[in-house]
Amino acid sequence: MRFMMLMLPAGQCDAAPDAKPSAEAVEKMMRFNKSLQEAGVLLALDGLHPPSAGVRVSAVNGKPKIVDGPFAEAKEVVGGYWMIDVGSRDEAIAWASRCPLGPGDTIEIRQVFEMADFPPDVRKAADGFDDPRQSAT
């Protein structure tokens, strides 16, 4: 079962575009990342620049609308993610519980859909799409 663990760091909404984590914070997170890797459950991970450096693209009357960050209405933002492959939701929770969170930080855990989760008509609609994970090698 694949799960995405989304890091929702406190204070990320108001961070400057050039904000970077401290060496101490990175060192703690790398120890956690290494434990995921050594356990063989880590599929991918990345940290993200703050929303003030981001852009949102939405559709208004069928046309793209581009809005540069920061985004005033944001209350929680994704600061990074881990994609893990574990045996259960409980195992994903156990891994997230080991992450070195700061005050106010949150990890949201979301299971990834697998094609087998869908009924036959939905699987048929996806026929012909090559899974990029298979061609990435």
C-alpha cells in the first residue's frame, strides 16, 4: 500500500520566498529520511519552497488565471512530502509518528489510489496510459 505523507509546517504560509530550513532541522529530518530508506519503505521525497515563491493556476470562465504567491487565504500549506510503501495505514501512521516535528507542524497521511481500487469501467477509461513509475528507469 502506498501512502503520501504531507508535511504541513507551521509558519510556512508566511515564510519569505528565500526561506530555508536550518542545518539543525535538516540534520534531524535526514536521520528520519535515512530510517525510511534503510527500512526499504521510501519511494520518493522532496521539500518544497514556501508558497510565497509559488504560483497558482486556476480556470476562470475557461481561461487560465495565474496568481503569484503568497496566498492570503492559505491556512495550511504543503512544505514537503514522502511517498512510502508499507503494509497498512497503521504502519504509515507509525512512520509519521517518528518524524521530528516542530511545534505546530503536522503530517497528513493519504493513501494513494491503485488501479485495483477502481471498478472495471474506471480501469477501462485509464487503459493506454503508461505508468510513469515503470518508464522512469
